[in-house]
Amino acid sequence: MLWPCSSGTSHAGLVDEGWHYFNCMNRDHHIIPQEEHYACMVDLLGRAGQLDEAHEFINIMPIEPGPDVWGALLGACRIHNNVEIGKLAAEHILAGNANTAGAYVVLSNIYAASGRWDDASKVIKAMRERGISKEPGCSWVEVEKRVYPFLVGDRSHPQTEEIYAMVERLAVQMKAEGYVPNTGLVLHDVDDEQKECILSYHSEKLAIAFGLIGTTPDKVIRVVKNLRVCIDCHTATKFISKIVGREIIVRDANRFHHFKNGLCSCGDYW
């Protein structure tokens, strides 16, 4: 039972409590921590911004750190934009499996967020030369007992004009409430206006917009995404839930997110 507890503290940002559960596993319950437990502690420290501590923790592990451990460190480096440790974590992951698309993508994201566009391009080039492709983000929304898929920038839906008009209307309302687009997430060397445009048409935003159009105000909007929801879409969905007074449930690759009145059930840790 200690692994779920430790994972839960990771997602609540409770570093001291996480250490308590981890340390008492062997000391009090004679449970030898496995790789997933170490990965959870790395995730816990990394999300809290303690990246050097997380790296040192990996170095003193009594077992060989695997892709879950290095992946947790790499993900934390993406959150805090730490290029050097992120590069190290990615190298360890790729040394074990050079075909891991996620490691290439996250490392490229870190470089791009730091303005190191040449390095970001080199990573993507290396990925393509190995014939590795990233899984495209896709979101599905249920409307009137039918499920509708959306890709980023999708214009295949017959109500595309209405959907895009709704997205633009929501963007104006969100900005009036204090929303600021996280343009640092856009991995293209373009100006901020173009970056905002790219962010506006992420698959989950299009799915939510169609859900608002196609359902009555008393209905919960339910969206499923195949990848982890990005930070900007997460923030935007909180604003949308408050502006329109609707409950929105998003199931991404990591967990369920229940948005209501401007808040998310995940507490902004996912």
C-alpha cells in the first residue's frame, strides 16, 4: 500500500511526506523499494524543483536506475527547463533504447524552451534519421452518445467554423480573466502572435469547444486525450470551466482531471 501513497504525495507536492513513506518501507515494513518506488521519489524531488537532489538520489541508488527513473528526471527537467540535467537523463534513456521517441521529444522541448533552436533541430533530425516518429496528439469528446476525434489544428469537422469561432471567443474571455498563453511551449522559432495561434488550436481545446457547442449547459463535458495534457491547455481548461460554469473531465495519458469553477482535481500536479 505504500507505493500508491508515495505516488499520491508526489502529485500533491508533499516532499517531506514522500520521504517519510519511502524511508519507512524498509525500516518499518521490511519492503525493499523497487525501481518504481525510486522513480516516484525522483519525480517527487524533481517536481519540487530539487533537480540536483533528484540526480544525486539516482547516483546512490542500490539498484541500476532504469528508464522509469531517468524518465521521471527528464520530465522534471522539462517542467523546470534544466538543460544540462535533462540532456544527461535523455542520454541514459537513449543508451538503453535508442528508439524511445518520448526522450527525443522532451529533450527537444527543453532546448526549444531555452531558445536553443539549433540544438532542438539536431535532436529532431537525429530522431527522424532513426525512423522514429512521435505519436500525434488526439482528443476525443462525447456529444450526444457519439465520440468525435480532433487533432491539433483539425479542420475536418463539418462544424469547423463554429468550433474555431468558439475557441476565439473563449480566448478573449480567458484573457479578460487573466489568462496568459504559455508561448514557451511552442517548439517553433516564430513570433509570439503565431505561437498563441498554434496554442489556441490544440486538440483538447477544439474538443472542448465542440463539447460546449453540442451539449446543453447541464451536461458534463468529457474528453479523452492519448498524450499528457500540456500545461497551457490545462490552465486554459481551468479558465474555461469557470467562465462557462461547466464541469469538464479530461482523461489524459497520466490521470483524470476534473475541472470545476476554475480548479482541477489534480491540484496542478500530473
